[in-house]
Amino acid sequence: MYGGQAVIEGVMMRGARVCAVAVRAPDSSICIDVKNLSGVHRGRLAKAPFLRGLLVLWDAMVLGMSALSFSANVQAGEEGKIEGTPLTLTIIFSLALGIGFFFLLPVGAAYLIERLLSLGAFSTNIIEGVIRLGILVLYIWGIGFIPDIARVYGYHGAEHMTINAFEQGAPLTVEDVLRYSRLHARCGTAFLLTVVVMSILVFSFLGPLPLLQRLLSRLALLPLLASLAYEYIRLSSHLSDSAWFKPLIAPNLALQELTTRPPEPEMVEVAIAAFQALQSAEEAEPPSFGR
């Protein structure tokens, strides 16, 4: 099951054993970086239900940031590269900011509403989830007005189109890929939305907690939410063509209307280059499970 991520002027594609990033450089050439995935992606954990969902978090935090830093360095050139300690600190700060903004801030806001309105724990947890969902949607919608982010959304659309074309057996040419949908059931956007929705369900069953314990519980349960969300996304990918299941994945696809844009042909060319580099590398490297 191939996946990917849009980066700055490029696309990252991930397979079973290899990750490939293709980026459009300022001189219009395409720079490609191919890396073998670590052994953790190849062992039994990668196939174990629920545990494999934690690898998705690893992808998002490590592979995603690595691909993003590669794309940024291609645009900045040799003199503007970010490496070493500055890059590590940037990653840690970004991760902490994201967790605080999307998970801890809604807890604090809901806690204040609980105090003001004298609400019960169940109602407060529901309000917390609705606030979290609102923050996510507004954030995704708002940053889409930034020109650079709008281009990232275009590359996101190109990534989905390329994978859709491949899964339908179409030739991977720009003209053919552009005929396919920019929405895909197996998407990082869908994963985020599923985590948020499942957080409403899971946190709603927690009883009344002091603020500090409430904050810590959200952090402690984040791996569980990621595992559950991954299994749901995996299932929805297999059942996406079933008429009875389509209403369930409709919200995930609807949110992708915000995180993807119709790509330019040059963007699709980059996405195809990343996918073909991934395929070539995986065909060249024999399976190494159990090494």
C-alpha cells in the first residue's frame, strides 16, 4: 500500500521498503532523494494490527520531516541549508507546538467552558472534541490562502492522482494521471480527521478529571488513537468502493477538498518522478524481512 506526502515544491512517496522524494529545484530540474526504510518497517510489528498504526506516527514525524527538510534545502541551496542541531530543534519545536495547539488547547478551552456553565464530564469531553475538530478545519482552510501552502496543496493533489492512476493500472504519464481524482481514502488528511473524531469517542468515556490529569490523559492516549485511526483508514481503503461504506468516508474525502488543489502539469511530473524512483528502488532491493 503506497502512500505519500506533499512537501515544498515536491512529493514524498513511501513504499514497503523505500522512501523517495522528488523536488522541483529553482532551476526547474527535479532533484530526487531515495532512502531505505529502517528495519522497524520490515519486521513483524509492521504487520501487527494496531501496533502497525504507531509506525504511521513514525512516518509522519520522522520520514515526513526528513522529506520536508530535504525539499526546503533544495529550495535554499547550499548556503541556506538547515542541518544538525538547528534542524533537530526545529522538529522538536514543531512537534510540541502541534500537540499543544491541536490537543492541549482544546482541553483548556473546554475546561473553562465547563467551569463557566457547570457542565458534566461527558458534555465537556464532547465540547472539547468539537473545539478540536473546529481548530483542525479552520487551520487547514486558513493556511490554504498562503501562496506557498496553496502550492503544497497542489502537490498533494498530484500525489493522490498519481497513486490513483497506478492503482487503476493507468500509464503514469502526465496526461493520464491528470484524469484521476485528487481525493484518496488512504490519506494523511483522513488520518488526522479520524484521530480527531475518535478522540471525541474515546475521551467522552473518561470521567471527571482535574485539569492536569486531563492534559496528561490526552497525551497518554494519543498512541491508542493513532493505532485505531490507522486501522480504520486501512479498512476504509479496502471498502471505499462499497456503496454502504461510502457515507462513512465522505467526511474524510470532503476535508481533502481543502488540503488538495488541482495540480499544474509540472507538479504531476514531479509526483510521477517520485513514484517511479520509489518503484525502481524497491525492485532493485530484494526483500530483507528478518535480517
